[in-house]
Amino acid sequence: MTILQSDALRDFEELLSAKLEKVSGINNSCKQFMIHIIVLYMYLRGRYNFMNMERYGSYSEKSYRNHFSEKFDFMSFNKIVVEEH
């Protein structure tokens, strides 16, 4: 990863963090997981399943399953992103 890519990735993570701060009802661990999962989706090739997420991500398969079983308000997150951009 070049310096330019790492700066762009850091800026993207900061942008995601700022948008997730505005979503009500999520705790810090959920916010960190959502940032991780969105960035991981950009890097994954092939099928998006928990085994591949474990292979390329930083959580175990069970952790991905547990986080995905929790509810997340994507509607308000998408609304915040669209309204500000």
C-alpha cells in the first residue's frame, strides 16, 4: 500500500466515523465494526461470506456472525450520507 493509498484510506475511515457518530443508538464497538466491514467490502474479492471475512479481516468468523445478527439502522445512516453529500 502506498502512502497516498493509506492517506486516502485514513480519510475515508474518518469520514465514515463522522457519519456514524450522527446515527443514534450505536455504541463504539458497533461503529468500529461498521467501519471495518465497509472497508473490508472494498478489498474482498469473490464471495462475501463469513469465512472470507475471517480470512481477510481482523475478526473471527463467530464475531462476524454475532455482529451481523445485531440490528443496524442503515436507513438513517444512508439518509445522513445522502443529505450531506
